[in-house]
Amino acid sequence: MPLSADQRKQYRALGHNLKPVVTIAGKGLSDSVRDELNRALDDHELIKVKLAITDRDLRKTVIQDLLAASGAELVQEIGKIALIFRAARQPKRKLSNISH
């Protein structure tokens, strides 16, 4: 279910103070990066991903690949940072960035 404009606005505000928890470099989406991405989304739901890739078009392609691989939605992309969201099946209230 796509995020509404109000949800995107709320998640952008929540994501402002977050630090990137996953970094994707030149090797792209390896199995270990996918595992870490899924673990971070299960725990936190709303995360920042740093893309240490200089080519803008390649960066956009990698973002689309990680969204497809994780089932997450892009909330915001600024420079080399992507803010993504995926609702957890069983939210962890103490770890979630959206549950207060």
C-alpha cells in the first residue's frame, strides 16, 4: 500500500535526525547487504541508507533494486542518502523509529 502524502511528510520529519544504518558501496546489493537491510527494516521500519556511489544514474538504479529486494518504499532521496520505510509484521516498539 503506497504511502500517503501526509505519511511521507511525517516520515521525512522523523527521518531528519536518523543516521544511516546501511551503507551500499561499489559492490552494490550483495547478499550480506540485503540481509542487513532486511534486519534493519524489521527492527526500525524507517531507516536511512547511504549510497557510496558517485554516478547518479547508477545510484538511482541501486535504490530501485534495493526497494524491489526489500519490499520497502522510498520516502525521500537527497544526494547519496535514501530514506526508506517498510512496515514490520511484528513491530518492535523499543527499536522502531515510527512507534512512540
